[in-house]
Amino acid sequence: MKTYPVGIASGLKRLALSLSPGPAGSRAARGMTLPEMMVAVGVGSIILMVITMVFMNSARSFAAMGNYVSMDANSRNALDHMTREIRQAGNLVEFSPTHLKFASYGLPNSFLVFNWDAQSRQLTEWKTGETTPNVLLTECDELAFSMYNSSFAPTTALAESKGISVTWKCSRTMLGQKTTTEDMQQALIVMRNKPL
């Protein structure tokens, strides 16, 4: 029979007791049961699903906010550009709710044209001498021009027109659906160089 020092013998005895199938060591040696494992997997799956849903909603909201900010900036830039050009233009020679044509101030046979195309959803600007129109606004669902006289009352006569009102609404698609729609933009632009 082999003898061990006292410290090692007591350690081996404790190890043997913990590995024996008796009441003290059976629970630790046995591990998890199948029902315990199923409950743990179910709870973990629910937690992962909730985290995924929160992440997806946050990402969708972030993308929608980015789209809205981008559309708003594009609309402001288009409106600033149109305002500057219309104020510097001369007489209004053609008008429809989707089309404006101005004679350039001080330049004979020179024109400035704004046109909205419902098919391409684009607002374009063209000046005499340019080969292609300049796209001012994209993804524009609605756009309408209106004429106003010098007392800012609506008019349909080109000779009386002194102001141009423009309104539009833009939208973008996200995951195949129109989810981000900008509020209606509206402005009244006075034609400073138009003779009365």
C-alpha cells in the first residue's frame, strides 16, 4: 500500500469524494439537463431577437433622418439658385404650372428656362448657350408654378406678372418603399428686372 504525505492524502480524498456519485458531488459532475439547456437557449434567442430589432429600427431611423436632411439641403440649394436666377432675369415670356421661360435681362435672344418633368421627377434649368440642362432637383413628386401681380394677387396674364410662386414635394425610397417624404417647400420670388 502506497502512503502519501498528509496534505496530498487529504486532497486526494476530497477529489475522490467530489467525483463519487453520492449526494455531495453528483450535481456538479452531472452538468446541465436537457430542459435546462432548452430554457437557456430560448431565453438567449429572445434576448438576441430583441437586440436585433432595436438595432434594425435604430439603423432605419438613422437612414431616414439622413435622407430627410439630404433632401432638405437639396431643396434649399435649388430654391436659393432659382431665387437668384429669377430675380436677375428679365421678362417672363412663357408660363405653365410646370414650365417657366424668361428673357435674359440685357441680352437679346437669350433665355432662361425652368422645367419640371413628372416622368423623371426632375426640375431642370437651361440657359441659352448651354448644351445640356442643369438638374436642380431630383426625386420631386409634385411641383407647381403660379403667377402673381405687383399687389401679390394671383394672375394668369403674363403682362401683369411680377412674382412667381413655386411649391414642390420630394420623396425617397428606402428598401423599396417611399418612407421619407419631405414637407412641402414653397416660396414667392419677385422678378426684380421685369418691366411693368
